[in-house]
Amino acid sequence: MPLSEFDVIRKYFKPADRQTADVRCGIGDDAAIVRLPEGMELAIAMDTLVAGVHFPLDTAPEDIGFKLLAVNLSDMAAMGAKPAWATLALTLPEADSDWLAGFMQGFNDLAGQYSVSLIGGDLSRGPLTISLQIHGYLPQNKGMLRSGAREGDLIYVSGTLGDAGLALKVLNRELEVDPKYKPLLFQRLNRPEPRIELGETFRDIAHSAIDISDGLLADLGHIIEDSHVGAVVNTDLIPLSEALAELDTAEALQLALTAGDDYELCLTVAEDMQASVDQTATEQCPLTCIGKITSPGKGIQLEDADGRAVRISGVGYRHF
Ligand code: ADP
Ligand code: MG
């Protein structure tokens, strides 16, 4: 028997409603009611994944559920917010119980890790499209904006860049890598780790932050535009995984600077904070200083370690 809309809500979505004390009313009524802790402000972000655009059509539903939440959590991390609640708008060609179970499994894997409660949503029939809205909180007047970078700031990035882009090229058979790298690369593509703890740590340290979803050049570009500054990036300092380091240098750099889907953070901090930033870096989440914020006018200048200009074609993923 086909599942009714209400069966789907009760069986698959309701269990992700954690019924924590800060949720007065979750899934099941016309709207959810939440309580914001004293002295906190709400940070709200939304991301949509369209089958065939944001993920290959044959992606496992577990990975889709995980990544949907991960990309939204990454926006919370970029603001320095603590994630709390999510609402889900799901458009499905049919109510396939295996797909729904897998999707929610992936979602819950990550939601459990950060105690994110699914408090409501919407369900309709149509081509597979999934939107998630995430709500998090921030102490009043805190939060890292794209507009806060100052001349002289050091530019840091977390983790390594370009892995998800390389994974996509491997999937599309445009590049080949040693098979030993594939599990890690696909993990980076399908199950990106949102840098939530890093964001919370840096909200009192960084002048500005953004998460790298469209490639470093595009996303750092937003910081320098909104902050009315320029930037110099030393391409020899860009952190690369072993898999990227084995590629042709120009190819690796192209991926690291322009491929999307990394979900690492790019932060700018005052120069005198260098020591405390370096202390914050951990083995799971390395932080690398890749350059400096400069005066406005020249955009992002790419240089190698000897100060020679480096050229790159293509700047990040754009939908329109
Ligand atoms: P309404 O008709 O009042 O808009 P619905 O019948 O669409 O309500 O939804 C009933 C309840 O189920 C609501 O609390 C809604 O938030 C929840 N819900 C519906 N779809 C989803 C979903 N995809 N994920 C989580 N909760 C959902
Ligand atoms: Mg209603």
C-alpha cells in the first residue's frame, strides 16, 4: 500500500524531532514554536539541493540526507552560530520508503552529532528537490560577517581544499587517482564535515568569515568585496591533501582555488592573533595561513612563494 503523506511524516520525520526543552511545539501542528535562550539572536540560513545539479542522480539517499544538513550547518559555522533547529521542504517523485529511510538515516547521522532537531517542514510531489532551513543562535551582536575584514588581517583556511572537486572529476571520469585515495575523496564530496566548533571558537577572534562552497577565489572574493579590501594569496601555501598533491601542480591549484563543495572555513584575523590561531588548529582541523588582506583596488592577487604572479582560469561555480 502506498504511504500517505501523514504516514511519511509520522514514520520518517517525526523521529528526527528531538523534543528538546527549547522546542515547545515541533512536528505535528501548523507551525513550530521554539524558545531562544536569553541574550541570544537567531541565525537563519537555507540551502536547496536539486537532483542532477547539486548531486549526481545515483547518489545514495544516505549521502543526500547527510550533505543537505552538512551544507546548512556549514553556513552556521561561517557565522559562528550554534545550530539548533531545522525545517525541511521535500519534493519527491514518489513516497519511496527505502529512499526516505536512507535519506533520514544520513540526516540523523549528522543531526545527532550536533543535536539539531527537525521541527517541521513540507512535503510535495514533483522532481526530487530538497530544501533545508537551519536555525542557530548567536550571543547578541556577535557573529562573523563577510564585511569585517581589515587591511593587514591574515587569511586562514581550515582543512584542505579541492578534494570534493577532485572527487567529482573522478566520478565523471575526467581525472584518475590512485584507488587508495578514493574513499577519502568521496567522503569529502558526500559527507563534508561542517566546521561548527571552529566557527564557535572563532566568533570572538576573527574579523570576518565565509564557508568555502563555491571555491576559495569566489568566496574570498565575497569577503574582499563586502569588506572593501584586497587580498594577496600565496598559492604555494594552499593546503592540499595527498591526493591533490600528486596531481599536476596547475591542475591541483585550479581545483583547490575554483572547485566548489569544500565546506571549509576561510577566516581573516588580526596579525597579532597568529599565535592563538595556531594553537586552535588541531590534527582533525588544521588551519593554514595562506595570505593577507591588503588595501582595496586589485581584487585577489595570486603569487607563488617567490612573489611571482600566478594565473588561474575559471572562478568558482555559478548557477546563473
Ligand atoms: P499544514 O497543512 O498545516 O501546512 P502539513 O500537513 O503540511 O501542515 O504538515 C503537518 C506537520 O508535519 C507540520 O507540523 C509540518 O511542519 C510537518 N511536516 C510536513 N512535512 C515535513 C517534512 N518534510 N519534514 C518535517 N516535518 C514536516
Ligand atoms: Mg496548517
